[in-house]
Amino acid sequence: MKDPVSYEINNKAPEEKKRFIQNLFDSIVPTYDLLNHVLSAGIDTLWRKNIFRLIDPVKGKPVIDLCCGTGDLSRLLDKNEARLFSLDFSMNMLRRGIEKNALCGDSVAADASRIPFSDNTFHTATIAFGIRNIPDLDNFIREVHRVIIPGGQFVILELVRPANKIISSLYSMYLGKILPFIGGMISGERIAYKYLSGTIATFIDPLDLEVMLEKYGFVSTTHHLQTFGVASIIICRRMK
């Protein structure tokens, strides 16, 4: 049975859906960081750190962190001495990131599907827990390809559906019942967390995402599953 919240939102026109998602993230900022850590039992912090064991060094390189939210990944990129640009279309998220000193480079208020930079600008593009909320995935991938230099790396951290049937069943129960309940109780925005949990269940399989990446000129894709397969770090390169 389809989740009625996700079904209604996914059937909106792309621009209307984009506005809904922007307003959603603006509304959950006060409890966003707390809930991220509570709902993942703090493991999301480890997943972000694991990225740096897998990617090329970013020291001194121009890097763009897309859908940066309040800047948890941006903070780590800055610690690794990247020349950092952090982009998000939620002004409230960016303000919160600046307040907590996570956005130490240039902060850019913009739509990740319309990246306001010239071709071949960045050595690396990253996105953590954001790609499943982008309505026009094809255009987003084209834009990332455009702004990365040939041979540059695109790094995605995202929640995925576990392959193990037992874990998948437990995870589905968590997404369907527990996450919306706790998220709604703490934030007062149950519809928002119902929608966000639904995006995990309905987002395309990582292997299908790899096909899309290859379609738009990314190669050498690798998948690095995290914590019983509930998240994956996906790394690919723009074809030289």
C-alpha cells in the first residue's frame, strides 16, 4: 500500500514539489541536528567520517557540498582543508549552519539542480542525505557533471534499503512507524518526518542510480555499504 503522504507529494508538479521540500526543511531546522543524531543513534557522524577514508584528498582543492543542510559534512571538509563552498536552498538551514560554526567556507543559497557556478569549477562534489529529496534527479546529475572537472569525484552518502530480508523488514517497520512518531513528537512536524521516511523507502536502488550516473558521464562507481546496509557511500568520477 502506498504511503498517502508520499503519494500526494510525489504527484505534485516538479516546481510545486520543490517548494514543498524547501518549506519542509525550513520548518524542521530547530530540531534537525538533534533528530539526525537521535534517529541514527549517532551513527550518521561515523558515516560522514568514513567518506574521508575512501576519497581522494581534498586539501587545497575546490569542493562543493550540495544540499549541505546545517553543515555537518561541510565541517569535516573544512577540517580536511578543502576550498569549500556549501550550497543549500533552505536559508534557515544555512543560517543554522553558520550559527553553529559548521559552514566555514562560502555559503550559497541556491537550488542544487541549478548550480550557480561555471563549468569545470570543482575537484569534488559531495551530497549527504540529500539526493533522495531532489525532484529532478536527471537534471541534478547533469549539473554536477557540468561543474566538476574531468576526472573529478562525486561523493554521495545516502540511506538505502538493506538487502538482508530480516534487517530490511525491521528497517521498514522503523521507517514506517518509529521514525515518524519520534520525529513528529520532538519536532512537532510529523508530516515532514512521514515524508522523509517515505523517501528512503521509495528512492531508487543504488545500482539503478549507478546506471543514471553512467548515463550522464560518470564512471568507476563504487558502493561502500555502512552499518548492516542501511546507508551507502557511493563514489564516482567524471569521465576524463
